[in-house]
Amino acid sequence: MYYYNIHDIIKVESDVILFELEYFTSEKFNNSDLIIRTVDSLQGGLRFTRKIIEDKSNNSHKILYTEHFGSAGAQFSIEFGESIEVIINKLISKSKHVLYVNLVEPLLRFLFISRGYILLHSACLDKNESGLLMSAPPDTGKTTTVLKCVKNGFSFLSDDMTIIRLPNEALCFPKPMTISSHTFKTAVSVSNTRDTDRSMRVRSLVHSKKGRAFMHKLAKLNVPIFTINTVGQSIVRPPKYGIISILKDANIKNSTSVDNLYFLKREGNEFTKLDTSAALDLAIENSDDAFIFPPYSELLKYITIKGKSAFELLEEEKKLLRSFLSRISCHVVKSENRGWFYIISKFTENEA
């Protein structure tokens, strides 16, 4: 079994290693909030579509997700109670990235909300005890900007998701970073890997914005999308690396007080301050974009935590996020040539 204690807020135990949570590896504990179990197969035969079967008998709330191939494809069940128990079949366990991104992380989002925290889709850095967030749609260039910042003296907290605690505190969430072929070639050092430039080009293409867009279109069709995604990512693994394997001298900071949030855009050349409402709309848009892949949308109507539905929890998250954004400065940073690092560094120096 593997145990992960995320800042003493959420405890996860799993019989499958979750590389994205490796930073939070812990000794064995009791009273887990989220439990992952693997079985050889779950019930269910061949069918004509993706389906969620709900069971509310015996004072429990349980769902079973199954696809066209039944037990031969990707299947999982989720039971919502004092803790959330996820049971996956062997197929899903073979693609640990799919397990985490498509099942574990969405559930973590709602668990965090139920405890008064936000799991925000953003990078987080610290310079001179002042925290900053960066938010952007996928494949904008945020990760490259983060690496440039860390190479130039910024402390690292996260690249993809940041835990927010009101009024304006950020807690680190240092998951492995998704590295493009270009970033791979220009990074200072990537150790403990046999990856070649050719393999990175293939993996970057499959897991690029175009690759994900293709999968999103496929998901709208009547196909076993979770099975396809699981098999595909077990064959072509995502190009992910921990910050220390890329920049050996990187400093991972546990928490920081956030002063600024920057929304990165690849257009024009402009630095504009946003009001809270405009910043809220952008933050929600970018966060929702990180959670849209199936079976997320199908699960929403079934999720219940502490008596609250997913939709009620999302409304709470919106209120928390508005309160957080009202306490910090929010900006849109536009750059046609991806020059966000220089703009942000200059602004940070002027504020110091």
C-alpha cells in the first residue's frame, strides 16, 4: 500500500503508486479520506454505450462506471461515505497517469472544497517571501516560464495545481511537470532518464494540445473513451518529470502568501490589471479546462461529499475563489513571443 498525506488536509491510500502525489508520501495511517483499490474485474458485460449505474441500497451511495467492453475494458466503482472508496480494474491500474488525472484529481478537487480549500489550476512561485500564481490554458508556455523563473532565483511550489487556503495562502503541490520536446531540449539538465529527443517528440505530439483536442472530439462520440485513453497512455507515457530532475538546484517551498496572479495569453503585448469579477471568470475557465475529460462530466451528477452535491460544492468553490481573488492583484499578461518571464520578473522587481 502507498500512503499520501497532503498537508494534513486529505489523506490518500492506494494499492497503486500515484506518482503525482509522491511528494506527500507518508507512513501508514488510519482514517483515509480517499482509498484506491484494485480488483481483477468488476461486474458488467458487453453494452452499446458508456454507462454509470447508481446504487443507493443498504444506506450506501455507490456508482459503477462501465463501457462497451464491460469487464474487458476500463471499469471502476466509487462509494461515497465517510471516506471515498474507488475500486478500479486491472486495466486502469496499468496507466497510473490516467488513474490520477481522470479519477483521483477530480475527487481531490471536491474533497478540498468540502474542507474549505481550493485546488486551483495554476502554477505557484515565490520570490522574496512574496507569492505569485500563473494561470493559462494548456500548451500556452506556462511550464517553460516557470522553469525560467526557478532558474533565476524563484522558489517553486507548483506547476499545474495549487492548494489555496483563505485569505491568501498557497500550499505547494509539486506534481511532475509535463515537458514539451522544445522544453526538454532547452532544460538545464534532465537526469535519471533514458529518453531521447526522438522519443520526446513522439510523446509530446501525442500529449500535445492537438492530441488532447482529438481525444476530446472522440469523447463526444459513442466510443469506449476511457478504455482508449487508458490503453493509449500505458503505451505512450506522458512526458513528465519532477522539478528536481530538471533543475537540480530548485528550491521547493512549502507555502507562501500570494500577492499576485498572472493570466498568460499568447497574443499582443500588454500588461493589464483585472478587477475581481473578470479574474474570477478567467480562473474558473482555466480550472474547468483541466477537469473536462471523461468521465468527469458524467460523474458530476453522482458526486456527494458530506451531504453536498458536486454542483453545490462548485458554488462554494466559486465563493471561496472570489474571496481569495479580492485580496490579491490580478493581471493579464499578453506576449506574442512568450516573453512572460521578463515581464513578470520586471514587475516583481519593481514591487520589491
